[in-house]
Amino acid sequence: MPAKVILRPEVDSFYSFYKVAVGEEHCRGLACYAARSLNPEAWKKAVAQQPPTYCLGKCYAGPSSTLTRDLPRVEVRSRKAIVLRHIVDGPVRSLQQYLQLGGMRGLERALSMPQAEVIDEVKRSQLRGRGGAYFPTGLKWESAMRQAAPTKYVVVNGDEGDAGAYVDRFLMEWDPYLVIEGALIAAYAIGAGKVYFYIRREYPGAVAAVRRAVEEVREAGYIGSKASRGPNVELEVHVGRGSYVVGEETAMINAIMGRRPEPTPRPPYPTERGLFGMPTVVNNVETLSSVPWIIENGGDAYAELGFSRSRGTKVLSLSSTFSRPGLYEVEFGVSLREVVYDMGGGVRFGKLKFLVVGGPLAGPVLPSELDVKLGVEELRAIGASLGHGNVIAFSDDTSMLEALHEIVHFASFESCGKCFPCRLGTARADEILEEALSRGYLTPAEADELKSIATAMRAASLCGHGQATGDAILSFLAKGADEMVRG
């Protein structure tokens, strides 16, 4: 094993909470911002808190805090229950309960198959990573499996930092065994010897649940050098310390190694040279939670669900500005109109102004665009994104200028500073929007400067943080120019 790296001050200082323990935290995430009128005092506390907390995974009850004890509605609206199948009626509280629900059947079947066949099933399923990039999962696994290396790794990305999303939190907290099963199948398929979980510090319940589940599966013989029911794999849990950018896979790899967790250029890709210089697969929690069903039921059965290039199901996280917020597992192809009105019941107050889907760095979806079908390419075509599947509804108490300023302010705070386009671009865009907000509109010159900055960020930023911020600015300007620009 590589020697343990001693953290240095320049590494520690990268994180917002490297030496800060906040007993009571108030969320300043975009979903809580959209819901600020539901509890203005709570929002004031969020804005005043330093350093800010940008998502607690309680977006269904925003504006939220660490004191919030509400739980979300959980519903399956797809023909097949895949990701949420075990937790529709509440948490899975033990490995024994998980086994009674049919758990570990996917792992058992995978272990009876050659590695290449496991990967072929995932490829046939057309599963794409649910963390935001939507890269084909089977191709990623195949790339890592083909590498000649003395050891390989799987990293479970549980750093669900997109404000408005909370599916990963509840999968880790309520059904950690499903995530572990998916990770063990991935480890077997690529020949990995160790799995790392990287979990947000804002999810203490998830950290505790995963750690408890890891010990249970170890004692039951599913992992470890003496494993009798699973692969010879070790699992280790890492807890974040406050950084949105660490959700990017190369930054997360650096974080686990104790380095300054900044994104790194690609190629080489992590599947070629990742954690400790070895081939590494990084998959997010929801992606891995789909894998056991795919292996048990077959890739073709999974691919029958969904539409276009987006196959299978996606869990949507509806924010507290909906009348019926919660987690909804849907098939790709459902219209956003059905999501907003049939599932979400419309907005709780005022009139729907726009949605932000896949945020917090995403363009708006206008009421006139709600007939678009839920799909990766379909949302991109209207200047939006799918991301983690977070759906934040904004009522007419929020102007587009106000929302864009909140998005860019977040982007500026969370920029790691490694590349100039993002570091300087987000800071300057934040200044322009702050000035515009003081008068209530952008001047044409300011709008032109924002477009220039955003175009450069989209083209030249090192990672998705700057690129997505540029996309969001351009989308807001394209769709909201009549409202935001005067003169």
C-alpha cells in the first residue's frame, strides 16, 4: 500500500470546514434560496453563516438547517422499481433485512460470470453515469479492466454537492447495502482490490450508515481477505471537509491521496492512471445503485426502459417549493410538465417562473418549455442540464437576475482557483451581477461583458465547474434578456 500522506496547511486550507466545526448549520444552497420566503429568518441565518453551507441534502424541506428533521416523500413512477425499490417504505436497517428483500443476488450472479460478461451486461443496459457527465458506465469499466496494473480501485462518489439533489444522501443513509453491492460488482468486474467511499461531511447520517454497513458485510463474509461470499476487496470511508469541486473525479482522487484537491487535466483518464497512479473507476452513488438490478435482470431489460439515448430510470429530487416535494424514480422520456404538475403538484406559492434542473450551475427552463422530455441530450438542447436530477422550482417572487446572481456567487465562492478562466471569470461575473442587482437590471455593456466571460469560461475552464457556470450565464442571458437587460 502507498505510504499515508501527511496533510499540509496548503492542503487543509483548501476546504471550507478544515478547522471549523459548526454546531448548527443553515443551508444556503440554491433550493433553499428558492424557498427563502417560506422562512425568511432561516434564510437570514444561512446568509450570515461563515463559512456558508451550500447543501445539507434536505432540499425537500428548505430553507433547511441541521435541526430539520422532516423526511421526504419517496415514490416510484417508473414501470420498474430499480433504485428506490427497497426504500419506498422506509430505510433498510440491517444486512439481514436487505437479504430478505433480495439483496446480494446481483453480486452472486456477477461472481458466477467472467468479468468481461459482467461488463457486457452493463454495456447492453446503456447505463450512463448519473453524476452529471452521463458517460457510458460500461465503457468506463471496460477501459479500467483492460489496463495492466498490479492493483486497481473503485471510488464511490458520495459527494453529492449539487444543491437541490438529495437522492445519493438517502441511498447511502437508507440503503447503503445496495450501494455497496453495486460497488463490489464494479470492483469484481475491473479487478479492483479496494473500494473507497467519499462522502460529504454535510451527510453525517450517511457516513454513519455506510460505516455500519461496511462492518456488517465484512462480518458476513462479503469483503476482506477471508471473504467467502464476495470478492477479496477492502472498503474504506473518507469524509469530505467542505468543497464543491471535490465532486469532480480527478479532484476527489487528489483528496483521497491527501493532495490539494484540484481537478487535473485529462488525459490520462482515471481509468488509465487514477488513485495512487493506478487504474480507477469513479462512479456516483445512484449509478452503482442501478448495477445490482442490471446484473440480476439483464442489461436488455434495463435498456427497455427510458427513451432516446437515455435509458433506464432516473431519480428526481423535487425541492420544497413544490406542493409535493420528494424523491421520484421515473423513466427517461417523461415530460417536465408531468414532473411539475402531476408529481410535484405545482408550486406552493405564487406562479411558476422557471425551473433549474441539474443545478446549481444550470440554465433555466421556462414554463413554455415544460413539454421537453426528460433526457440528457433533450435538456441540453434547450440550454439546461440533467445533472443529479435536482428539480428546483422558482416562483415569481424571484427575478431571473436575482437567481443568476445567486448561482454565480456560489460558483465564485466554490471555484478552486486553479485555472484562470474560472477563477477570474466567476469573480468578475459576480461583481457585474452585484452591481446590476443594486439597480435592478443589466446594461447592454454589462450583458455583453458577461457573454464574453461566459464564452471563455465554457471553452477554456479546466473542469465542469467553470464550463457549467459559463453555460448557465449564457442560458440565462438568452432566455431572460427582455427581463434582465435595459438601456
